Amino acid sequence: MGALMLQGTGSDVGKSVLVAGLCRAFANRGLTVRPFKPQNMSNNAAVTIDGGEIGRAQALQALACRTQPHSDMNPVLLKPQADRTSQLIVHGRVRGTLGSGNFREARGSLLAEVMQSYDRLRATCDLVVVEGAGSPAEINLRAGDIANMGFARAAAVPVVLIGDIDRGGVIASVVGTKAVIDPADAAMIRGFLINKFRGDPALFEDGYREIEARTGWPGFGVIPWLAAAARLPSEDAVILERPADLREGRKLIACPILPRISNFDDLDPLKREPAVELVMVPPGRPIPAEAAMIVLPGSKATIADLAALRREGWDIDIKAHHRRGGMILGLCGGYQMLGRSVADPLGIEGEAMHAEGLGLLDVETILSPAKRLRHVKGEALDVPVAGYEMHMGETGGPGTAHPFARLDDGTSDGAISADGRVIGSYLHGLLAAPDLRSALLARLGLTGNGRDHKADVDAALDDIAGELAAHVDIDALLALARRGA
């Protein structure tokens, strides 16, 4: 058995993708591999096989390992919501709410529970590949740390530091990390990788050797820009892309970017449809009038995001779109917003309050502490549908008499308006299935490409693993993992 941890010189240096790629590369060698992230902060989450939830990145990494996601793979998950607070998920279950002021005190007490998950996971496999969070160079956050060196030292896991050359200053960021962190933390780092290199790696040979000389750490490789990473779900940021003009034969689908948008990777399958232009609409811009469909995405704070939607004037755009005969799809929190009202009598999302919805579906939602987490299958739009539920509260009313989906357990999901142009559903991931996606696009007069999104993601993981095998000393990393700290 062994373990290896990837930490970064900063956020967004590619840790999540590299962990996924290495998991697949090691799995391709016949090893039983498991991913692990002690602490994650993200509103993109997935339901696990044991009925909990973890960050989407760890679910993707589990796929890379060819195994089911489990709550032990991400024992502490923070989901930011309104008023500078985060929902705290421990071992896949809601533990409560933390404010920005008390998290530092709370996280130190969570290390024992992180270690419980890690020890259970380690006992099930040949190799654990661990992902850090942010950077160990954030020394102002070192006390009570459970995400980077606090975990690495407690678990005696060797660390490889990732530097992002695409953003510039990679020599200073790697060398500077050693300069600012505690010497005992620096001793945990056993080498480095340079990520996102464009061009001829030979041009960086002198810089690579300079890092080795100044840090005393060996380099394990220079990784090129991984084009296949664009085919993977994104966890931490919504990519803002606005086409200059709508290409002939395509129809535009627009999604407003709400402040607490969650699980926006639900829309990824639409990006791959040749007949679709997917536009993520940022604050300050109207929803394009030429949109054939508007998607209201999931939200970690439905009432707060509903207020934000109105501040942007998007409620006016949505209702005008509906009057023009356009389609609207609401997913999870977006489904709740489409109803007559959303009530939070217990202050689940912050202060207790009641908000008027958009009134496009004849339903009402009452938020409650119980969180529904489950995988489901059924039928919707006359084709099979599969997805997962992850929401707090119940939605009911006359509109649910015309559900979006009939589920295999005898229950139903969502609602469809009488004219068939407004659809609400609690099911995340439903667009990944080609038949369901094609049935939805057919309502826009489009033909779907019939591709299985999950298979496309799996193929991308193989492509990334192949690139890593060609540019990284995989044998040295494996030996390091087995040798330990």
C-alpha cells in the first residue's frame, strides 16, 4: 500500500485534473487506486454510493479509478451559501453551518475525522492519490490546517508540488513556496511537477534545473497543456464564453450565472452538441433575446439567488422569453425559482424568510433541514432518465400533477407546465443521457448528437493518462508513494 499527495503553488494550477489523470494512469497499470481530498470547498457536489455527498472533482477522480464515489474520498466539504456562511458536510452528511469567522477554530477539530476516512480508504486499495486545497504557501492559514501540510504530516504522506507555468512566474512560485513554509513542512515535499506548458519543453530546461538547484527537490516532469481537460467537468469556476455571433444552424441556450450557482456541470453535455450554442450569462448582461431555451441552474441559496436574479433584471428577460414562446428548464434550485414561492421558515439558508417565485410553474417550495441525497432512474419525455437528487426542502402543488419524470420507485419528479414549455426537475445529471438530451432538444427543433457524455468523459481521462505517462516519471512517483514520507 502507498499514498501520494499533490499540492499546488496556488489555486487552479491543475491539481484536480492531475490527480484524476494519475489515478487513471495507475489504474491502467492494474493497481487498485482511490482518490482523497481532506477538505474541499465547492458548490458542485455528487451523491455517493453510501448515500452521502462529496465534491464533484472527487467523484470524477473516482471514475478515473474505475470505482464508485464514496463519502470517505472527501470527508470535509464546505458549500458556500449566503451571508458569508458555508454548509459543513462531514462524512457526506450535513453537520451544520459555519461562518467565515469560526471556521479556523472548527477545522482543527475535524482532523481526527479526516484521518478516519483516510485510514478506511487506505485499507481498501493499493494506492491513495491525495489532492490538496489552495496552497501550502498560504502560511497565514497553516494553524489548524487539515487540507495541505496539516494532513500530510499527520498521515505521513509524501508531497509533490505542482507549479503552473501558463500563468507565469513558475520558478518564483515553486522556489518561493519552499522559502516561506515551515522547514518541517518543506521536508514533506519530495519533488515537483510543472503543469500547463505550451511549446517546446526544451526551452524550459534551464529553468527546470534552476528550480531543482534552488529547492533541492527533483523534478518529475513537464506536463503539456492538456487539451482533453476541456472535456472534463469543471469544479471551481464557470467559464464565461459568449460567441461573437450565432452560427448558422445552431440555436442558443442561455444560462444566467447566479452568485451561488451549483452543479453547473449539469450543462456540460449541451456544450458538446453541434446544434447548440451554450451561453453562460454573467451579471451585468441581459439574457439574449434570441435564446431558444433558458436554463435556470442549481443554487446553494435559492432565495438569495432569486433576489439576485431580480436585481439583474433577469426575471423580466425570462418572462419576456416565455411570452415569446421560448422554453425554460429549471434544475433543482432553478426548479424552485420557477414556482409561485419559496419559503424558508427555519432559516436554512440564512434568515427565515418567504420569497415570491417567478410563477411559471404552479408549485410551492418549503425548505427544511432534511437533505435528500439519492440516485434515481425512471422515464421522462417518453425516454429513460437517470440522475441524482441533492436538495433541501419539498416542492408541491397542482403543477406536480403533471410531473417531468416518473421514477422507478413509484414516485415522480418535477413539473411541466400545461403548454409544455416550462420544465422543472430536481434531477442533476439528467442531460448526460443521450436519449433524454435528444428528446429535450427535439422540442427546440434540433437533433441531438446521440453521444454518451459519460463515455466521452471516460475517454478524456484515458487521453490525459496517456499524456501523463509520456511526460511524467510515473515509475518514480509510484516508488515515492510506496516508500512513504
